[in-house]
Amino acid sequence: MKSKPARGDFCVIEALFNRTKKLPEHRRFSVCVPAAFPLSYLCRVFKKHLNKTPTEFINDIRIANAKLALEYTNRSILQICEEVGFDNTSHFYHLFKKDTGLSPKAFRELSSGSQY
């Protein structure tokens, strides 16, 4: 039987989540990590409580933001890709399709009912 998660663990996850929201221009995970948290500790906490790595967590946030931008703006897919923090367009397309089952273009067309 698992013990109750430590309050401190959730504070770490929350701190990283808030930091990624406030600093969207930072693309690399290492820049988003508060210096007070060793990387190995962050990885253990995330795997234990969220069953994903910190990088996967951040990418999930980026994909969620991309979905919103695709649905509610007419910005180009490339622009959205860069704005949400992906340096590699191919990696963005791969993660987006893995998450939604659709390409960003198909997602936009399906969710908005129109083409841009």
C-alpha cells in the first residue's frame, strides 16, 4: 500500500507548473527548473505522482496550449509551434498527433469547422 504523497512533492510539481506558465519563452526544461530542486529529485517526484517525466509534463502543457491556439486563433501552425516552446517542428507534429490522433491542421479544421 502506498503512503500518502508528501506535501512537499506537490509543491515541487506546482512550482514547476507555475514557472512554465510564467516563463513561456523558455524552451529548455533546465531553464524552467528552480535551482532549489535537483533534477534527479524532480524526476522521481514526477514519475511517482504523475507517472511521467518533467519533460513529458511540460510537453503536455505545450500541446494543450497549442490546441487552444489552433482552435481560437488564425496564427500559422509554425508560429503556434514556436510560441508554445517547440524548437523542432517535426517533434511538435509528432507529439501533437500522438496526443490528439490528428495533425495540427486537421485538428484546427475539425475543431473550428473552417480552414485557415
